[in-house]
Amino acid sequence: MKSQWILPTGAPPPEWKRMESDWGIPTPILDVLWNRGLRERGEVEAFLRPSLDGLHDPFLLQDMDRAVARVHQALQGDAPIVVFGDYDVDGVTSSALLSRVLTRFGATVRTLLPNRFDDGYGLNKAAIERADALGAKLLIVADCGTTQHDPIAFANERGIDVVVCDHHMPESSLPPAHALINPRRTDDAYPFADLAAVGVSFKLLQGLVRAHGNEEIERYLLNQLDLVALGTVADVVPLVDENRILTHFGIRVLRLRRRAAFEALMEQARLQDKHLDSSHLAFSLAPRLNAAGRLGDATRALDLLLEEELGVARRLASALEEVNSERKSLNERVQQESLDTIGDEGREPLREAIVLGSTEWHPGVLGIAASRLVGQFHVPVMLVSLTGEIARGSARAPHGIDLLEILEHGAEFLTTFGGHRRAAGFSLAPEAFPAFQAAVTKASRAYLETPLARSLGLDAALEPSACDLELARWVERLGPFGEGNPEPLFLGRGLCRGVRVLKERHLKLQVFGPGCQVECIGFGLGEFAAEIPDRGAHFRLAFTPTVNRYRGQERLQLKLREIDFV
């Protein structure tokens, strides 16, 4: 199914265009900024020149003063501080960040991570008992804890104070933590609610440094922003406001190549010579770290992030690469078996959700496979691993469909479920799967009586002949790109020739316009090669001007998102 291409209507006022002459900002960039909601010169300057001064006061967060005071009290004592984080990249980077900076303050820090399959999500009594055995009187919980009343009450009974750094939606009542820092609290007036847990952990440390630190520790904290950037990008939170600032400066730290863990990971991913950006974090570094938690033991990822000796880091990264290869193999199996089950029905737009289960599927890779099937079929997808006494499932949905509403129709068959509109997890008894499958499949049909239209939002019209290397450099300044701040997409037209298919998947061609010839690359668009005759043909292009860097040289390259006959 092809996308409907949508261009913004209306045009900026003439005074907006004066910034081209006043500040040298190209018109296409001004068009993008206007169409993304910027209206004042001050907003433009802040967007194009991110500054750490744009970070909000950490003490605007509810309970920040109590959290900072309790951590400072712990720093004066001899008992270890225990950090407990979730098993995904956000939780692991949060744990590494807290461990590193609190150690710099002089604390003895111990870290605990749950096993995805033995412990499940979030804080648990076993972790409290381990913290108690370590002699802890303070437990800092990252990327979970907001809804975990019983474990936190259990910690209190053991004489352990709990400080929570989380970003998940709270329930109507909060657990009895000593301090619960979460910008999504209903009683919180913090200016930005979309921090990842690693961002919330950074805010705690920022508050601690402001109240009790010095310039040396502040510099050390800022040098940990590469961890913050990775966790933020990996958790797919909107790259706007503080998230964009933290990620911008985190990528700058990453490019300095100071951390042994990232140097070793980049060697495995063959990124040593790349100009690193948010896409490398999202698609190369994060999956390698995430693989450990997906297959059970996230401590392998945490050990790597805490390692300072490059030789040891290389061995740890090599072991993670093997885990990631296993993760890829398991994921490919789930995807292929799902496609085999869908069969010829997938040739036409589907009118119901894809709900499949197997005793052969690994539960740690279901979310990835479901996301890719959503991208292919544009319907909700629910995949279930039917192994063991408890079956585990992951669900994903395209824009425009509320997964939780559909899951409610099968709630009577579920042991647990939770998440948000487009991503959810659930568990059930294996024998309940057929009834669950029937219930949610039936419920999904009401949402898909008319197949969901795919749409592609474009930022502005721009002919390829108007593109040059300088414009591509300006486009880079609009990053880091990701959720909430996608790469700008332009609509252009041109004569396409010189078609090649790279690695059997990617499309490479030349676009000819008045007095110009521009190289284009379309990742995953190799199937379009058969539609372009040798003599060439005129196409509409949805593209982004990019800087192609190779062996110290830079040249313009248009990155194609979609291509269509004129």
C-alpha cells in the first residue's frame, strides 16, 4: 500500500524570510522550522543553537529536594547505595549513570538488574532482600517503581529508603517511596513530561551537583551525557525540549571517543570511521546492548558500560555481539513464521489484527518482530510465546489505533497487561490463547472496516537541483533526529537514471534536473529498480538532503524515503 503524501498548506509571512538575509538561514530550512511550529526568532535561535542553559531547574520536579537530601545523607555514611534499574537500554544506562556519578561523589555503589524471565519487569522483593543483604539503607530505583507499592513497602519494612527515578504513567495513588521523581506525576508542574528514565536520573544528579557538588564533579556529570543520549534515543521518547538538548550534547561527548564501552561497541558495529548521529545510537549501539536484556541477562550490558579498560571492554562487546546475533536469528524466525502463516491473505489490505502464537518463539524478540509486521501490513500485531506455564505476548499498532482498547476485549483471558496506545505487553495461560485470539481479532475488525491510510508528512517542496552540500549541512543542524523530531522530508521531481540495487535491498540512482545530477540512495527501496526503465523515467521523490562522508571527503547525497511515478 502506497502512502498518501501530505504537504503543509499555507506559507510563512514575508518577515519570516528575512532571517535568510539576516542570519544566512536557507529558505528550505526556514520552511521546515515554520511548518514544525516555530514562530519567533528566539525559538529559531534556541533550536539551531542548543544550549545546556536551556535545561530546566531540577528542583522544579516534585520530591527532588527530598531525594537530593537523602542521597547526600547517604554520601556521609558508610552503607552502600544500591541502584536497581530495568533491563532495557534506558534502565541499564540509568544504572550506569547513577553508579558512575555517585561513585565519583565517594559512595560505594552496588547495582542490581532483574532477569527478564526469572524476575519480570520492575522492582521485586528478591531485589530488596539482596539490597538488605548488602547492608544498603538507600535504594535508588530507575526506569520502574512508580506503580510498585508492595516492593517499596517491603523495603521500608527492612529499613531501606527508596528513591524512584521513573517516567512511566502513575496510578491514582503513589507507592510509599521516600522520594518519587517522575515528571508524569499528576501533582507535578515540571515544564517537560517526556524525559526518559535516564533523563530523570540525570536530573537527580544535576540537583545533587547543584546542591553539594563542585566544578570537577559537574564536568564529570556532563561527560556522562553520552549515556543519557543513548538511553533517551533507545527509549524512543520525543527528541524535543530537554531530550533534544541532552541528546545533542551526548552525541558530542560520544564523538570524543572517551568511553571504552562505546569504542568497543563501535568496533563491533564498524562505526569507527562514521560521523556519529542519533541513527547510529538507535540502530547500531542500542540493539547490541538491548540484546542482553531481551535474552535474559542485562548485567552483561551494564558490565560493559561500567568497564574502563579497553581490552576488557572489547571482550565484553564481542560476547554481546554473539548475543545480538542470536537475537537477530530468533527474530527472523518469528517474522518468517508469521509471514508463512499470513500467507496470501497479506497480498490484500488486512481488515483485522494479526494475532499469532507459537511454542517455538522466544518471548524476548516478539516486540521487534511485531513492530516490523506493523510496518509491513499497517494493522495491529500481537505475537505470543506459548512456552512454559505463562505465555508472554507483545503487541504493536500503527498510528490511529489504541491497542489498550483492543486488549480490553480480551482482558478476561489475560493474567496481566499494560503499556500504551501503540505498544503493550501481556501474559496469559497458554490454554487461554485461542479464546484470546478470537476475542481481540473480532474486536479489531471495528477499527479496520476501512483499511488505515498510510500517510507521509512532507515538510516543504524542494527541487533536487536546488540542493547542495551547504543545505545538507543545514539539515544536520535540525537534528538530532528521532521520535518527535524526524528528518525533514522534501517533495521534489526529477528524471531518474543509472539505477543499481545494493546488497539486494537498497536502491541507488541518479536524479537529473536543470543543470544538475545528484546521487540518491533509498534504503530498503530496491524493489523499485524494476519500475525504472534503462532510459530513465520521471518520478516524484520524498527525500532528505544528506552529507555523505567517506575517507575524509564530503559530498551531497539525497536519501529517499519513498519514490513514485509522476
